[in-house]
Amino acid sequence: VKLTETRNTSLRKSRVPAAKRLSEPTLMGNKQSVAELKKEEIEELASKTHYDKRELKQLYKQFSGEAPNGFIPKGDFNSLSELMGIKDKFITELVFNAFDKNRDGSISFSEFILAMSVMTRGTPEEKLEFAFSLFDVNHKGHITKDELVKIVDSLYKMLGDLVSLQGEEYDTPEKLVDKIFTDMDVTKEGRLTLDKYKSGALKDPAIVQGLALF
């Protein structure tokens, strides 16, 4: 969810969400490739993303110029994440796993463009679903309090923000996570499912502003 001031909510420091630091549609380098996407592939991606066919063709040329084998190996992902302003190794790992939907240790053009579409142009609900997949460290379908504390701790170190909600400061990861679980974990199970996360965040977007990467 994009960081905004909601219900007297503010950030001690303002920042540009990481994905927005990338120019569009130039998401990677300027190298070009003669390879082309098949017509049916373009049509499928255009139907599933917020990019039009012209943008997809341009993005594919740039992607294949950077990744001539057709995929980005895990070892090469660090440089891309730095372009997005993500320098923390743990957060980089989370982002990579959120992109790598089939868990094969590499990112194809389809996986890359589907994720970037959500990060840069997605609806609030799409962004919440992507964020949940990013925070679901072990792909269990839920997030525990300990997992979220570790994530928020890395975000605080990377972004250096002090979060205030309704005039109350959350200067430690534990305080922010306690607030999130108090408001979202309505069944008091000690874990957040996607439904709980989406319901709580859509009801009060301010709750998850401290977790926003995009």
C-alpha cells in the first residue's frame, strides 16, 4: 500500500516506495535483444498485468538483454534489488521469493513482469496480496508474530522510519507488530492469514504503512 497520511497517520521521515524509484517502462538496463515475445504470450501478459502490448515488447527486449538465457538467477538478483532501493539481504531474499512463484530458484520474464506490474501499478488489493506473499516467509499461508518482527526489524534498519499511528509512536518493530496483530488477528490465534491481513489493511490502511516497500 502506498504510504499516505491516513487518520492522522504520519511518517517521521517521508520516502519514495522502492518500486517507484524505477522508471517506467524502463525497468532494467538499456541493453537490447533481437528476441521477441510470441503474440500469444504478449496477449496473455497484457490480460494479466497493467502493461500494454507495446510496453511489454519494450520490457522484454530490455529483460532479454540483461538476461539472455531468459531468466534471472538468484545470484544475480542483488543488483536488481539495489535498483529498487532494497539493500538488506533478508528483504532481498523475501522479494526474490515473492517473484519466484514456481520456486525454481530463478525469475522468468513472466514472473518478473507480473510482480512489477503489481508493485508499480497494482490495485490496493493486488498490492496487499503481493505483500502477504512476500511476508509469508515459509509459504505456509500465514504469518506469525515472530516472523513479522524479523521483517519489520529489517525494514526499520533499511528505511530508518519512525512510524506514528493516531499520534502514538512505534519506535521498535515489536511495538508496531503488536499493534498490527491486535487489530488484525481478530481470532487471537497468533497468526495472520491472507484474509485477516487484507481485511485489516483495507479497513485501516494506516496499520500496514510501516511495512510498505511499494
